[in-house]
Amino acid sequence: MSSMTAAHAPAIHRYRHEESENHCNRGVECLLLAEEEGYHNRELLTEAADAFLEAIRHYRQNTEAYVGMAYLLWILGDTPRALQYLEEGLRTQPNHPDIHRLIKQISGQGVSAPPAAGGANANVHYRAIREQIQTLQERVKTEDTRLIRPTINAHEIERMREALDEWEQRYHAVLSAIDGLDAFHVRVTLTCELSTLQDRILDYHSALSCAAELLALDDKIQTLHREVKQTEQDFLAQKPGMYEALLESYYDQCDSLADALDTLENKNIPVRVLDSHYQQLVDRVESLALEIGDEDA
């Protein structure tokens, strides 16, 4: 990706997300207007469908657009396609309450309902997948969540990455098995039961994301620490240099790092793992200040 493309990528993403929201909101407005007319106005229903589809086209993670499209299809009597859109919506947000409510309205079944049709083979496959899901749910419950935490320890980060890879592989394996089932409502209800597993995967992603922020800030602290140490060594070796100006710069940089620590703490990232490194930096700067002060005296 070129530097220009990389610079504009966030803006493009933001634009597509906003366009998706605008289309989705328009779809909801059309649905509400159509409801006032008893859903007899086909033009409004068509406009609503077009708006929801545009919302999905612009941003495929827009859960509300899938829900809106599913509701519209249900109203029009196309239950199979409504369930298809709900199934896609579940992929983006398994715990979305509107999806679960609509599934129950459409199918008239709870999330643990067995297949309504498909014969003995379908029931065998269904039970096998449910057993897999239940096994994974039990593993989620028994996993030591104290190990899923932001850290700067390389071994702990690697362990979390390995655990995340394993969880994601198991999640996609079950999802693939669900995709092999014929009945829409069965696929949807089983996908609902994967929400616990997806929550755990999100826990790992969150911890690793916070760890990356901590590592980036720790790198700045350590780099400045090495620079201050070198300046102190140069000063003690009587090498020429503008040490008072450097000292002021170091104080300013320490203040900036303290602000960065506060920012991470406000995001509920445990910055205490950086306390010792930051304190070592501050102590080194104070040591340099004392050396320069003694020399001036």
C-alpha cells in the first residue's frame, strides 16, 4: 500500500461506515412509514429494501441493516431469506438482542430447538454440533481468565496468541459444520449458541490490543531512558554538550510520557506494568539533574 493510500484508508473506512449508517437509517424510516400504511405501499417497501442492501454493500458489518432486511422479508412472507439475513447478522454480532427476538418470532422456537425436519442424519449432525458447542462452552467456563490480561511480558503475549489461534480455529471449525446443515433456522439457532465462544475470542483480541499499546509506550520509555543514560555518561566524561537544554527536553518528554500513561489508564489499560520502567527513567533524569547541578555549583 502506498503512503498516500495508507494515509487515506481510515478516512475511506469512515466514509463507508457513515454511508452505511445513512442508508440503514433511511431503510428504517421507510419501514416505519410503510407500517403506518399497513405495509400496503410497495414503493416504500422497495425503497426500504434498497436502502438496507446499500447499507450492507457499504459496510458488511452493519448488524442493524441485516436485522432491518430480515424484518422486511419476514413481513413480505419470505421466511427462508429472512433467516438467511439473520444468520449473516449473527456473524457480525452474535449477542444482538433484536436478532434473537426476531428469530424467536419467525421460528417460534428457542435457541436450543432441535431440527424440525431433515431425517435421522440431520438429527445426528445437529446433536454432534451441539455437543461440540457445549464442550467449548465448558472450556470457556473453566479457563483461567487471569491469564487473559494486557502485559508486556513476551512469553505471556505469545501464550495468549497461541490460545487465541486455538479458539479461533475451533470456532471456525464449528461454524463450518453449522454451514453444512440444510435448515436455516437450525443454522441460526446453533450460531446463537456460539456467542460465549466469540466473547472469549474478543477478550483475547482486547487483551492483545492493549498489550500492543503498552509495548509501544514502553518502547518510548526505554528509548528515552537509554538516551538520558548516554547523556549522563557523556557529561561525566567531560564531553562537550548543551546539557541544561537536554535536561529540560528530558523533563518535557517525561511529562509527555506521564500524560500517555494517564491516557491508557483512562482506557482501563493496566499501566502499572510500566511503572518500574517509567520510574527508572525519572530516577535517571533526576540523577543527571543532580550531576549538572553539582557541576554548576
